[in-house]
Amino acid sequence: MLPYLYLHEDFPPTEQALTAPDGLLCAGADLSPERLIQAYESGIFPWYNEDEPILWWSPSERMVLFTDEIHISKSFTKDIKKHKISYFLNRNFKAVIEHCAHIARKDKGTWIHPEMIDAYYELFARKRAFCLEVELNGEAAGGIYGVITDHVYCGESMYSLKTNGSKYALLGLCQHLQSIGIKLIDCQIHNPHLESMGAKLIPRKQFLNHLSGL
């Protein structure tokens, strides 16, 4: 039976997460900054549709990207040489998350609904989340946002307005994170696009060790 959290209850241990669906840990609680910070620092993230209760996840395998292992293909390298690239940190967090919310999806839905947008904007206001945007030749091309912990950047979503826009955003993010000593991006679940750029699956325990700086 899936545990239901009330407001003042702590998360159950991540090893208690279900195997089917993989990683579903519990439901309930809220999206307060304190709850979200506790979640991300414990290797847990919220993921649910607007008409569902809040669902919390910690998959048995975690998709991660080490910031010094990003893969730049030959075709992307050629594309990089064609453009003047400009990066902007925290220029407009609300615009970035709303771009991500309106990405066209096969199921015509989104998990980035107004409740989530407000919650992550509050984390941004507390300097526990940040975004990065990229412009190519002076035109908006893509962006990414996520949550920052002591040792890991937890990427939430990214978008493209131009070809390779999200690739440029991820490249810029890796460069920025390396400059502040963050070596790992949490990509949460398997994604072929991120895998093509060097992301890989690691066991939950290994991810939690990285999260703790071990």
C-alpha cells in the first residue's frame, strides 16, 4: 500500500519505493519550499498530473550526467562554430519554467502545472533553484531550470526554440556548474536525448552517495 504523507511527516526511506511503477515512494504532503528542499536533498522528486495527489519518486536507477562527460557530437561541434552564443543566468526564471510547461507532448498534458510553477518559483526566490537561457546570434534558442543542492544540480526540464537549443542550454549549464564545483546533474529518469549527450543510469545508492558528497 502506498504511504500517504501528512504535512508534518517525513519521507519514508527511499529503499521502500515501489518496483512497479519503479520509484514511486509515497503520496501527499505539500510543495512548500521546506518540503521540496527535504525531498531533493534525500534523492526524491515530485512528479504528478494536475488532477492527481502529489506523488513522490526515487527510481531504482537514476539518469545522471557528469558535467565533464557531456558528449558533443561532430555535427553539434560544426553547429557551434556557426553561431555567436550568449548565456544568461537567472534572467527570467518564470519565463523559462513557463516555456517548459508549454512544450508540445504526445499526451497533450504537462506535469508543470500552476501549482508546480509557483512552488519552484518560491525555491528560486530562496536561491535553491536557478535557470539558464541561451541566445544564438541574439535570438532566444533554449533554456533549462532546476534545483541546486550542495553537490548535485537536479535538472527539472528544458526547452528549445531553435534547432539544438536544449543542447546549447545543457552545454552552458555544464560549463557553469563546473565553474562552481558541481560535478553531477540529476536527470531523474531515462531520456534518449540526454543519453545521446552522455547521460547514463546509475543505481539509486550510488546516486545518493553523490548527493551526499561521498
